[in-house]
Amino acid sequence: MRTLAIAALQTRPVAHDLQATYHRFEEQVHAVRELFPHVRLVVVPELLLAAEPPLLQGREGWMEQVAEPVPGPLTDRLCALARRTGLWLVPGSVFERTEGGTVHNTALAISPEDGIVARYRKVFPWQPYEQAAPGNEFTVFDIPGTGRIGLAICYDGSFPETMRQLAWLGAEVVIQPTLTTTRDREMELVCARANAWTNQIYVVNVNAADPAAVGQSAIVDPEGIVRQQAGSGEEILVDVLDLDAVTRVRTHGSAGINRPWAQLARYGGTIELPMYGGTFRTPEWVIAQR
């Protein structure tokens, strides 16, 4: 039985205070280690460690001020924290400054043994409001002996291409740090369920708590069923994801009925997809199951 015990922390930063925010985050990670020794992975909201303020309290130029390279001083601290606690970390996202000077909204996956194992630059920034440059590729990583994890960030979930591509790459769980401050949160939760169901994956969507955002973090299973959903304040969602359930659902169908990946494997190569300039190609993990 392949399981992944996670702790999704619906928390908030100390606005415009990087050091206080990091200290608070570090204390929370250590608390998870002490309270829930079975947990292997901790995830927090988008841009938590950038100490983003509530929506109407932003400072002009804050993104440029706090952006730093990856790897860099912040990721060095995160890697050390992962080593000390023995936990995998998806520490939300950070503002990453590249050698060329552009700034990306970047999610990281950090292993307690190997440091940074994945870096994902948000492909779909919330434009025109978010000023970070978009990335151009999707990212997955493996937790040895457990399964494959995909990374997405907030508004990415509004584009079906995101979760479909991550699932095509073999992701069984998608970790989606989020910072939603507006009343369209209900539509994001609809997308989280739809993305999980249509791609037969777990979706772990972790929003920031009030007053930084509106909360309502959710964990959705491969059949689109909400396992847990938070309120608006600070909460911790602890869950044990059964990754063999992904295999079961993909093999026998959602609700024992629907098997979209098998159908795409049969007929996808004959369907013209002019939007993408080609046809569907069967992913390697589907071929391996035959």
C-alpha cells in the first residue's frame, strides 16, 4: 500500500516582515514534526515566505525587493530545515530572480536528503494583477518508494492544460499552493474537484488564512470527492493519501465507471487537436499498465 501522509498548513505571513514570517513558518514545521510524526510532507500557501500582505495593503516594488536567486540564502535555510526535521517541504512559492533579471513566482519541492528536487515557475500568473514573468514548462518529482507529485500554483488551476499535463507526466498528486483573496474562491474549488476527477489525481489546494486570503483550503481525491475543506482561519489539514487509489480509479474508473485515460489511449492519436498542433500521445505510464 503506497501512502503519503501530508500536512497542509492554512496559515498566513507576517505582512512585509520576511524574518518574522520565516521564524513563524519554521516553528510550525517543527510543531508538525512533534505532533504528527507520521507526516512526510508539509505544504504552505503561495508566496507565504515572501510575506505578502492582504490585497489592499501591498507596497509598490515589493516583489522586486524580496526576490532572490534559487538556490540562494532562503533555499539554503529551507534545505537545512528539511534535513533537521526529516520532512519533505513544498514551502509555498517564492519570488525567484533569474540571472537575466526576470522574476518568477516559483514553487519548490525540497527533500530532506537531496535538497531542491523540483522548481516550478508559475505558467499562468494572475494577469494583469500579478507582475511575475510566466514560466513555460510543467514540473513533476518523485518521492522514492511512494509516487510522483506535480506542482501547480493558484491560478494555474483555472487552465485545464495544467492538471492534464501534470497527470500526463505521471503525477498522482498535485500540490497547489494558493493565495486567493477574492470571492472567486468558490470557482477555484469547483476547478479543484473537476481537475481531480477528470485527471484521476489528488489535488491538494492550500490557500492562505484570513486576513491574508480567504482560506477554504481543500484536499480532493481522484474521484473528485472533497476529503477535507478548511474554513477561513488558520487550520492544519492532516491526511494520509492512498496513492494506490489513483491506480484503482485509473484502472477501474471513477465510481467504477469512467476511464478517460484508457479511452484517450485508444482513440487520442486519431483526434486532431489544432489548438495544440497535433494529436494526443499516450503517456508512458498508460503504456506500462497494458
